[in-house]
Amino acid sequence: MTDTPEYTPPKVWTWNKGSGGRFANINRPIAGATHEKELPVGRHPFQLYSLATPNGVKVTVMLEELLARGHSGAEYDAWLIKIGDGDQFGSGFVGINPNSKIPALLDRSGPTPIRVFESGAILVHLAEKFGEFLPTEPGARAECLSWLFWQMGSAPYLGGGFGHFYAYAPTKIEYAIDRFAMETKRQLDVLDRRLGESEYLAGSEYTIADMAVWPWYGGLAKGLLYGAGEFLDVASYTNVVRWADQIGARPAVQRGRMVNRMQGEPSSQLRERHEASDFDTKTEDKLAAAAE
């Protein structure tokens, strides 16, 4: 074990120092807005306020898949929320998502705008609205929703658990990394066994369950998340890798992954999306033009 001194929790915890590590500035023990800031609103039925984290990618993939199936009513504006700058604590954003987490969606397609927050809720909302990617037969629907909520319950162990302590924590804690590496590998085994018997998570059809799980575990399987591919031996989960490649090859998934992205090659970034034609102009060209 490490030589880290044993920590004795105080009788009453108080917030008297930063938590340290990457993203420490976005964490605080209270909710609510820190400043007044209205959100921009575009002309399309759906206004998405997000960032291309795995949770954000779920929704942009869904919207792009709906558009690919001919649902013009799914047109959307995707506005960039820079969580490192505290955009999620602006009054406008908090008004849509009191939890101050991306993504947040404003559905303006009806007479009264509807706010939808939490990525899983957004996927279900869109699936039911357009009648796509969520089976209607009771058994298939239950299977799909079970895997969707499996992801919602499991990913915090991968992200806030393994990802934080392996990649972002200011100090490496052997116990914490081992604990969450074990759980992450167990989750990968759950997925690998399922995908060994089924083409997609909910069965033979591609659904919102796949859209929810792929940005997290597909990214992990391809070594794109936390740089932990070798450490977790992700290549050994062959069914997950097959599934990750299959979904990653979908054009709508490739487009959705670009939206609100701020990292990686400039050509992979579309920081804001307002028209389908935005994908035709490479982001590095837009950044160069903005700098002139």
C-alpha cells in the first residue's frame, strides 16, 4: 500500500479547501447559480446546451441519428457550455438544469417550452417524441430501458471513480485505483457477456441503450478514455470492441461525437452546431477565421 497518512474524518465536514486535481474548480457543496447569464437561443425546435463529454455525446448522437432517419423536426442548435469556466452555474443554465450538469435540453417544438435534464431522460424524451430507437414491444422496451439505466448507475464508478483516481486526482491512491479498476473491469465483463449473445445491448436492434453506453464504454474499449486501455486490458473484451467499432462506424455517431468538442484534432471539433452544413466546414478553418 502507499505511505499516505491515515485520514481521520472530522465530526462535521466543512468545505475549507479545494479538492485538488483536474476539474476541482467545478466542484462545490452547494447548488444554484453563481452569476446572472442568459442562454442563447437559436431558431431550431431543440436547443442543446452541452459539452462533448461522454454524457454530452449521447444526446448529439441521438439527434444526428434522428436527422439521419429523416426527422427534420429534430433539427437543433448545440451551444457550447464550458464547464471549466463555470458556464453551468449561470442563471440561464441553472433554470434548465438545477443540477448544473451538462447536457441540458430545451424542447421548443410545442406551444410551451419543456426543459429536460439528465442525459438518460433526454434520450427517452426524444425517443418517445419521434418513435425511434426505443422498442414498443413490452419485453424489448424493458430490456432497452434496463441497459439504459444500467449505464446511468454504472458510469459514476467508471468516471467519478476510476477515471478520477487514475487520471485526475492530485495524488495516486493505490486502494482507490484498485477498487475502481476492479469495478470497471467487472462492468466490462458484464457488457462483454451480453454482447457475446446479442448484436446490440437490447437485442438485434440499435437503441438508445447503445447510444448511452457507447460514449463511455466504447471509448474505454478503444483506448480513448483516460488513456487506460493497456492498464485495464480492454482489448481482451473482444465483444465490446466489436460493438464499439460497429457503432463508431455509423456516420451519425461520427457527426455527433464532433459536436461541442473542444479537444483532439481541430478537424474533429465542431464547437457549436446550428445547421447540418456546419459539418462541411472544418473546425480548424473556423478557428483560423475567428483569429483573423
